[in-house]
Amino acid sequence: HPPSSWSLLTWLQRPTLHDAAKKERPDAPPSISLSAAKEWSPPSIKEEMPSPNMTKAEIDRKAMPPPPPPFKKPNQKQPLPTISGDEDKTPTVPTFTLSSSTPSFPSLNSAQRTSSNRLPPPSFPAPNSAQRASGGPGAPPRLPALTPSSSSSSSSNLISPPIRSPVQLPNRTPTNSSFSLAPPPTHSAIPTKPRKKVLLTPGHSPLDWARLSSSPSANLRGLPPSTPYLRVPPSLLKQMTGRKGKDAWTVLGGKVYNISPYAPYHPGGEPELMRAAGRDGSKLFGEVHPWVNWEGMLEGCLVGIAVEEAEVGPENKMEEMD
Ligand code: HEM
């Protein structure tokens, strides 16, 4: 094992130095191959025991690991392998395409890459895997066997990764499932009540209503100006049906609104709206369009709040309103 003060990079790159040394001195004993790298270990302290007459500085220098080799930028002569196997382009950064050739592996500065570009990529899937056993048109091509001198034992069995075939892919949802690009069923669910939009008369669009209801001069409550908010008991509410010359009131969320001015603007039509007149329309409203912001739309129409019969004082009697 390397001394702990060594950086991992230095340690990994050490076979490169040996490799280079081997090139310079072909007669040198074969020192490092990829498999031999596993067994390599840095020189032990015992081997380099300091002689008694060495100075402390010399001893320290000896004990230090060798400096890392200078970074070598890959050049034209030593193209990096890419997954596309296109040796001519020689990119400085490893690239990949979706083509079926050799993947770019190991990583750019790993020991395996620097020590030997001649070694084939790692075997994947494993030679005895189910993917290989299935064979067929997608069976991977075998690489020519390596010469015994270039690598040891197991690496001669290496073959390139399998070519992606358009045939069956494992663990994929079958195409006969209900998959589609349609939104999930919750978004396309049919509403409980059918939508019945009506054609509004000119000048009664939602925008027209927005303009009218935000105008301070409009009296949408149907009450004398500056009338305070009323406490409306059921007995009073049920008289306000929009008939007999009276306005139509409804209750939404406990608040009483005069819906008569809104009737010609209601996209669902006046008859539909009037189904809520003279009573609590919260349930009807929620069944048809719970997304509609009634509080904002009917703000100017607010008459008061709905209360129980017993809660009403004599001042809120109908007679006093007339
Ligand atoms: C009382 C206050 C109400 C307000 C402020 C109101 C407002 C609206 C609005 C803004 C739309 C258009 C919705 C859209 O396009 O998405 C609409 C449509 C509609 N409303 Fe109302 N509505 C009210 C009450 C009612 C009531 C009580 C009913 C029925 C009993 C009703 C039935 C409909 C129908 C059938 C449509 C057309 C269908 C649709 O567009 O979904 N509305 N209403």
C-alpha cells in the first residue's frame, strides 16, 4: 500500500512512469502491466534504509514520494478513445454518442488510460450474463483475441459492449398498456354536471361585468346608498327570489348577495343563476364551478350575512327596509 501522504492521483499514475521507462529501455525487465499494477507497491522503507552518514535533509528527501509526472496534454498522435470510435477527431474532452461502439472508459486521467490506450474497454455485460446468453441479432461482436504478451489471463476474453437492438428491451412497460401523452385521468374527468354556457347579449361579457362591478358609482346591492350590511334571516331571504319586483338574493359561504344585476352577465345563463335565488346557493354553485371566485366577482353585490331567525333584531324587519 502506498504511504498515506501520497495523493491518489500520484499513486494511480505511477505505472505510467514505469511504462515510459520501459519504452526508453526495452531491455529492462517487464515491470508493469494492468494486472501487475495490482501487485505493485511502493518501495518499502526497509529497502532504502538511510546510511548512518546521511544528513537529516537527505533522509527526508529519500522518504518523500517522487513528484507527480508533468501533466501531458493529449495530442494528435495519441488520440483519446471515444465511444464513437472516431479516431480522427481527437477531442481533448472525451465525448460520446449514442452509436454502438466502444464507450469512453476509463476516465480521462485515470491510470488505466495513461498507462495503456491499447487495452480494450472493460467487459460489459459480463461474459456469462443473461444479456449475452440471449444472443440473437443484438449479440455483441467479439474483439480479436489479444496476444498473450499485451495482457495477462482474463483480459483476453474482453469483448465490446452489446449493440442496442430494436428488439425487446428488458423491464420495459409493454406497448399495449394504457400509456399515452394524454393528461392524467384526474385532469380530464367529466364534471358531475354538464356545462351549459349560453350566448351572452352584447355588452355583458365577463369583462363588462368586471368593469361595472369595480365602478364605485354602480349600486349593485339594490339598497339605498350607505345602507349597512344586513343580517338576513331565512324568512327574509326566501322573499328575495327576483320575482314580484324584488331583487334576487342568494347565500354563498354565509354571505348574502344580490345576484339580480349579475344575471345578464352570468355565462351559464340567467335561469341557471336564478335556481339559487331566495336560498342558499353554495351547494349548487360548488357543483357547477367551484373554481369561480364568487367573492371577488360579487363584492359590490354584498347585502349582508345570513343569520338564524332568532338572531334578527326588529331593526332588520322587511318593513323597515321598504
Ligand atoms: C351566484 C353566483 C354565480 C356566479 C358569480 C357565477 C359565475 C359563473 C361564471 C364566471 C361562469 C363561467 C365559468 C367558466 O367559464 O369557467 C359560470 C358558468 C356557469 N354557471 Fe355560474 N355563477 C353563479 C351561480 C350559478 C348557479 C347558482 C348556477 C346553477 C345553479 C350556475 C350555473 C352555471 C352554469 C351551468 C355555467 C355554464 C357552464 C360552465 O361554464 O361551466 N351558476 N358561472
